[in-house]
Amino acid sequence: MMLRTLSLLLCSLVLLAVDATAADSSLEALREAGHWKRLRQMAEPQAANPKDASAAYFLSCAKSAFGDLDGALEMAQRAVSLDSGNSQYHLQLGVAYGRKANKASFFKAMSLGGQYKNEMKKAAELDPKNIDALWELMEFYWHAPAIAGGDQKKARSTIDDIMHINPAKGYLALAELAQGKEEDVEDYYRKAAAADPKSYDAQVRLARFYSSDQQKNYDLAEKHAQQAIAIDPGRGGSYKLMAALYARQARWHDLDSVLSEAESRVRDDLSAYFQAGLEILSAGNDPQRAERYFRKYLSQEPEAYAPHLSRGHWRLGQALEKQGRKTDAIAEFETALRLEPDLEDAKKDLKRLKQ
């Protein structure tokens, strides 16, 4: 009887471990794909358990994405205190310090920057194959002043480490340091895509490169954006690129088609609508369509890193102004400023219309 009880207990423990692993895997997939709203929704109730290091880590990632820097730091510190041997937890703690450093005064930023570097080095020490930690160190060594520990030789040495682990990521890192040198950047992006034909990031970066004002090679941009969608149809970045391309070329049927696909595949991120509206505003060729897209964008909470609702109302106001609807435009500019009082461009537009 005792053996049967022990056996049942062991089975229960195994099932609990499997469930926890599956949950972590699901959360990690959301983090990797940038589905921050979904990640936050799943991680928040789990993080109510003060002993759940994994939930604290994932919630920190989500809070950081949404700009809650104090909350992100608190959760990352909790995760590390519960499991100091986890490389990813130290990586996220470093990210939290780094984000706060970017908003701090000079002397406070120096202190936070040192903590950022220490956490990234700890993450790489615990897991020498942690590419995200190595990438952060590469960026730090390349951009930081020498007095804060910057060292461009170390940056290039870190890229060598990345290249040995993942050649595609290594070429993307080289492209990062070659920004401004168009031929080198294109070459590195192409080498990254060749090294890993399933690299979503490589295809998106190629699409963005070819769609730039310097290149304007829309055929190649479309080709690589479509390849990115084929690799992962559940991520939003490639749809934004496609929407921008079609809007720029006034390919309205194709634009509505890709926007519909984006909304179907990535239901909680309507950024492609905002991007399309922005391109149309810039071209000035269909303000009614731009209005429709901005209203669609404003119909739900934006995804992390997407334009805030204040920006949506401001741009909607501009689309309405282009239609001669001055009163409606003023109302949108005022709404934008209620949401973001320091939005200077909206202030200027409102002042101009009220003159």
C-alpha cells in the first residue's frame, strides 16, 4: 500500500514538472515572438506566487517591454534572488538596469551602467552560449565611452564568440556595427540569411534594408518580407513591412489583403494598420483610407513597442485635417495631448489649427 502511495506521489510530481516545463516553453515562445500582451496576461497570475522565479522573470520581460521600468527591475531582482544560477534571469536583470540607465541622470546612469555590464557578464559566464547576453555585451563595448568600460576591440571579439555559436547571428551582429556602410550591411544580412534560411530576423532586416529611402528596392523588400511571413506567420514585424510597402505604392487591394491577414494571424497587434496610415499620410493620396486605418488601430490597446494611443489620435487628427474636418482634427489633437501632455508635434498642430 505504501509503495502504491509513493508511486502515485512520484507520478504527480512528474506531471507537475511536465506542466511547469510546458508553461515555461509557452511563455518563452511568446517572449521570442514579441507577443508582450499575451506574455503579461499569462505571467501576471503566476507571478502572484512570490516563490515562482520563472514567472517573475517573464513578467519582468513584459513590464520592461511596456516601459514599467521599476516593475521590471523588481521582478528581475526577485527571479535572480530565487535562482541565482540562471543565465537568463541575470540577462533580464541587466536589461532592467540598462533601461533605467537610459532614463537616469549622468552619475546615476554610470552606476546603473556598471550594474548592467556586471549582470550581462554574469549571464555569459553562467551560459557561454547565451547569444542575447553576448549581443548586449557587444553593444555595450561598442557604444559605451572608455571611462565606462567601452572597448571596440572587445566588441569585435564578442562578435567572434557569437559567430562560433550561431553564424547567422554573428553576421547580424557585424551588420549592426556596420550601420551607415550600405554595401557591408547588405552583404552581412545576405550572409546571415544564407547561414540560416529559417532566420526570421535576417529576412525582416533584409526587407527593411531594401525598403529604406536609400535603397527603394521594393521588389526585393517584398520578397524578403514574404519569406519572413512564411517562416513565422504569427509575428507582426513582417506584416508591418508589407503594409508600408503596399501603402507606399498605392496597391490598395494588396494592402487590404495583407492587413486582413495580419489581423487574423496576430490578433492583438494592429501595428500594421498604423504603419499603413502613416505611409498614406506621408504620400497624401488617400486621407479617408488613412483615417479608417488609424481608427482601427485605436480600437484596442497597442502592443508593446508599438505607437502609443496618443500617437494614434494625433495621426488621426492629421488625416482629418487633410479632409478639411478642422473641428474633428482639433478634438483628436486634444485627446492626444490628454494622453501625452508632452507630445510637442500635437501641440504644434493644435496651435496652428486654433489660430
